[in-house]
Amino acid sequence: MIENNNGTSQFLKDCNTDWNLNHEFICWLNYWLKEYKKKAEIDLTFHKFMYKSRQWTQEEIIDRLIELTSKVNNDFYEFERAKEKEVQKMVDEIFYLFHLVFWAMWW
């Protein structure tokens, strides 16, 4: 998937067929989380969040979000029906984690 400078995929720009906004959102989030990490001029270890019975920094959650969105992006069109539940679990985790850090995502 080739991304443009605004986080949208080239697929969406060139596509004359059906496309999935759900997948485009995951692409967009992945792109902008990476940009945020590059450009944020704040201490990403300052904010802490409880997740899976331990304390995570904002940076750790961002890294996990990047990992998950990258995996979902890579598997989205490739997954077999057998992997559908696995992908859904990852998407659920993405939304939960982003919900945790949402109000701390500024610089």
C-alpha cells in the first residue's frame, strides 16, 4: 500500500471500485501515529495509562498502535476467513488503546 503525504493510500486515490473506509482509517492512523512520534516535542513518557494490568507510557501505547495498525494493514486484504477473528481482536485493541491516549495526543 503506497501512502500519500496526507496518510491516504494511493489505492483510494486511484480506485474506481469499492473500497473500505474502515481500512483507510487504519492506514490513516498508522501514518499519523508515525508522524506524531517524529514531530512531537513533548515527553512521551510523561502520561501513563493502565493496560493489561500494568502501567504503559504514552510512547509504549503509540508503539503498540503502530505495530497493530501495520499488521492489520498488511493482513487486511490477505486474511482468510479463519483469521477474521484474529484481525477483529487487533482492531478492537487499536480502538481501545487509541481511546486511552486520545486526550494526550497533542504537542
